[in-house]
Amino acid sequence: MDNYSSPPEAAWFGDRPVDPAAKTGLVREVFDRVASRYDLMNDLMSGGVHRIWKSRFIRELAPRSHEILLDVAAGTGDIASGWRRAGGGPVILCDINEAMLDQGRDRAIDSGSLSGFSWAVGNAERLPFPDRSFDAYTIAFGLRNVTDIDAALCEARRVLKPGGRFFCLEFSHVVVEPLQKLYDAYSSAVIPRLGALVARDRDSYAYLVESIRRFPNQNALVGRMKEAGFEFCAYHNLSAGIAAIHHAHRI
């Protein structure tokens, strides 16, 4: 371990260099600030398209009643709720940010659907669960906020049972050049302004834009999944690569 070096993205918080040891705390502060407006901002920023992406993600995950899901960076619980509605078994929602979990728990209480859900505060890089505990692992719009992506991927494999499935939904890199230019302009000009107006927090949403730009591209992430020990690694793009679904198995 003495020769271990942090991955490149660990040294950046948005567009400024940081000590990798401090990044997790900085990210936690971002989501503490935006938790109460997180769902509204997602709808505004994507025009509601994030809901279509998440529905596609759940369909491809193909929930099964006998399976246990670990949903990491679970946030306000969209993926966990979709899993349960589609017939999936028990789900543990894990997030490093307690304020986000509180929002998700409140939503579950308001909808009267607490059965089959449990919540745990935990870091994706050091999950508080035994080896080979889960049939499926999901992380949606959370992997880019992890300080050490490779450590998180290794942890995902560790907690999956043999035959278990890994699914990641994340913003990615646009593959159509004219759209890429429009998307970059929209991200830089509009999203931070929406953050300032709606969430009263321009800086947090400027960070989120930069975190997308620094996230590994589709093929690079496949390579890192393979290095973590996953098999049958693949991806496909959503909305021309604005987002992508990556998936793999633990064998």
C-alpha cells in the first residue's frame, strides 16, 4: 500500500486542486447544502429526462423478489423505490450523506412504503457490509463524487455474491460533437445559475458540472471495472452519452 497513488480525479474538487484526503468532506458539505432542493434541481436541470434514464436503468436491472439490493449513493431513494415497485426484494440505501438519506426516508414515510427498505450511512470506498452480501449493487449519479473510484469499484465487487450484478448510471461524455458543444455551453451557463436561483447555492452546482467533466469516459470506466475484477463489463449511452449505464458481473 505504500506505493499506492490516488487516481487523478481524487486531486480535484470541481475545477480546483485539493488534498485527496479532504475531498470526501468537501463533497459531503455540497450535498448537505443541496439536499432539500436536490430532486427539484434534478428535474429543472434535465427537463425531467433523469426520470426516463432511471426508469430505463431499473428495467435493465430487472429486479427479482428473491434478491437483495445495495443502493450506494442512494440519495433520496429514486433507484431503491423503483427497484421495490418493480418487484425487487429488500434494499439497503447507503449514502455518506445523512441529510440526503433523511430526505429519502421522509419520502418513504410520506408514501407509506417503508416495508423492505433500510438505511445506512457509509462511504462507497469503505462499505460497512460483509463480503458477498448482496445480489445486486447500484450506484446512480454518485460514482463521480467518490474520491477514489477504483476503491469504490473494488468495494462493490467485494460485497456482491458470486454471480452478483453491478449497475452504474452516471453522467458521461457526449459522443455527438455538435451536441457536445451545446451541452457544455448549457452546463457552464445555465446549471450554476439554476443552482443560485433555486437552491441558493451556485458554487455547489458549479462543482457538479466540473465533476461531470472530470469523470472517466465510457471506455475508461469499463477498463477500471475490469481492473477491479468484474467480468462481462459493458456500457451503453443514454441521450447520446449525456449519461451512460455501465454494468458487469462478479464471477
